Amino acid sequence: MRKSVPDPPPETSTKGNPTDDPPRDRSALYRAIDFYLTGEQPSAPDELRFYNVSEDVSFEDAQLYLADLLRCASVTAYQCGDQLKGAERAMVFSVWHLLEIAKAMVDRSIDCLGMKQG
């Protein structure tokens, strides 16, 4: 015997299309239920982040960490681009170039912080 409906049926949005992001839809459902049960306004979407930075992190520490993240991203882009050819290689090296510019600006801001403190 064949079932005409999958078990369980796929989650669908209000338009009847399968959802692209079930966790986001689930969090929207939970916010709606919380509002209905408690009467409180749901939290803003900005509060739903994968990463949060502690309020104790100083500007200088954040800049140093950012410089390190940009260095890692730059190395990753360069290594990936080195394996490609043609337009794909050019695109990855364009990203690498932008990362290098951003890192140079962050490095300069760190140097300026050092001049102000010294």
C-alpha cells in the first residue's frame, strides 16, 4: 500500500511552499506563542544571533581580534584561489584583495590607538 502523503509531511510556509529555513520559522512560532501566552512583545530579530560579544571586550581587543579574523579569512581565500583557474580564480582573489584592504585599515586603527595611548 502506498501513501500519497509523506510521513511526516514537509513543513510549509503560509504560501504552501516548503520552508527554506525551518529553525527561523520555528523561532517565529515560539515568539508568537510567547506573545499570545504572556502578552509581552516578542524579542527583536537583532537579538537572535549566532555570536554575541561580551560587553567587557574593549575597543582595542575587538580590533585585535578583528585583525586576526581578517588574517585568517585572507589566508583561506588565498589558498582557495590558488586551486582555481579563470574567472573563479579572479573572483576569489578579488575577495582576498578586499580582505587585505580591510586588514590594512584595521591595522592602521590599532596603530592609531597605540599613538594615542603612548
